[in-house]
Amino acid sequence: MASSDASAVNTRRGSLAAALAMLLVTMGAPTIAYAGECPGSGSEIATDRPDVTNSSLVVPVGSLQSENGINTTGRGSEKTFDGTNSRLRLGIAPCLEFLVDVPNYFGRLKGDTASGFGNVAPAVKWQFSSLPEPWNLSVTAGAGLPTGAAKITGPGLQPYLQFPWSHELGGGWGTSGMLTTFFFPANLANRQTTEATFVLEKKVTERASLFVEYVGDYPSRGSSVQLINTGGGYLLTRTQQIDFHVAFGLNRNSPNYIVGVGYSFRFDDLFRASAR
């Protein structure tokens, strides 16, 4: 799931984010144990939800993964909902996937907030396969196409570049995070927003995990949006997951709360079936 919701400080933040991303990329050089191949069809489902931080893993070649959810958000006296937050991910080659965010509907429950559909957002994601064993890193390049309501999404094409990473700590503990730069060429007030996330996760059983996450959006102009997001997921099967999350705003520019639930599933070996 990725967010869209001054200025020398923010320029330095964007430069630091890019530098950190490049540092992670260069970590593929050491000659110690390597992570090896990207996920295969026998692996457990790894989703881009319910946290804002996306998975550092791509979906297996020939697998189609559907991730879906619904949220309700409170901001002052206003209450809204959005769904189905659907992302479709298809493994098209080893360590490479094509993904698309289906237009999401934003509805009003209370107050005067605008209602309508968001943009369709296609992207390509590539996972680095030669990192030291505890690490995983991917790069995603995509764009929100101007197909939704401008009052919801803003004007024009909205490209983005994203680096999700993860690191296993052992004992069921892990950390992950993501650096994203969103570009808004048609928005004269804010042409760029840098988003940084950090997650601490614990696998509490073979099927269940919990997490706590920091999310910060730093626009080139204006105030930041900062959240603490908590939640977890449960594997119904190797290829099915249910999840939940609860987020709280950390400053006046942020929502008071966001509550959401979701369901994700994966179909494997589609290319093999089509070949037959």
C-alpha cells in the first residue's frame, strides 16, 4: 500500500533518502552468504499490506496475487471510508513483477469530504537477488494515471519511485522500511513528497504476525503527515491471508485514526497451466 496524503530541510530529507537507498543497493557486493533466488511458488504469500511499507519480495513467476481491504478514517468531525484498496501483482519473470492499483473509492460517512474514485496506478517491481542473507531490497517504478476524480487525487500524472527493504533479526523478529518519492508535475503548490517508513515486526506463531510502524510524509511545501500504524496478519493457508491495522496521527495535519481490515490471496503456476 503506498500514501500521498519547507524548503531546504525537505530537500535535504529527499537527498538523504536517495543516498540511503543507494547505500542499500551497494550492499549486494559482499562475498558472504547471499539471499539467492527470489520467491518460488512454494513460498508463503508476502503482501504489501496491511502496513504502508510494501513487501521487499516480488511474487513468484507465473503467480497472480490479489490484495484487498477497506478502511475507515476519522479527521476532526469528518469520517470517511475507502475500498477496496485492491492491488494486483503478477510475476512476469524471475525477480520481476508487474503490479497495478485498481481505482479505489473514497466515500463520505460524516462531514463535507469529497467522494469519488482514485487513479489507476500501474508499476514494475524488481527484487535484488544478490544481497547478504538477512537482507532483501526491491525497487518499484510506477505512476498514478489521471483517471480518477481530481478533487480526490489531484491533477495530472503522478509518477513515483520506491525502495522497500527488510532485514531478519532472528527469533521471529524483523525490521523493514520503505523510501518513496512521489512526483506531482501538475501541482504547482507541491511538486514532490518524500515518504519514509520503518517497521518492527514479530512472528508470534507459525501463521500469525504483529507489527508497529512509523509513517512520515514530507512534502516539498507545507506540513508533514506522520502516523503510528499497528496491526497484524494471519495465514489462512500458504496462499491466503487476512489482516487488520489501526493507525493514529502524530500531528495536527494527520488523521486522528485509520482502521482497516483486508484479505489477500494468490494463484500459482499460471504460465505453466497456459502452456499445457
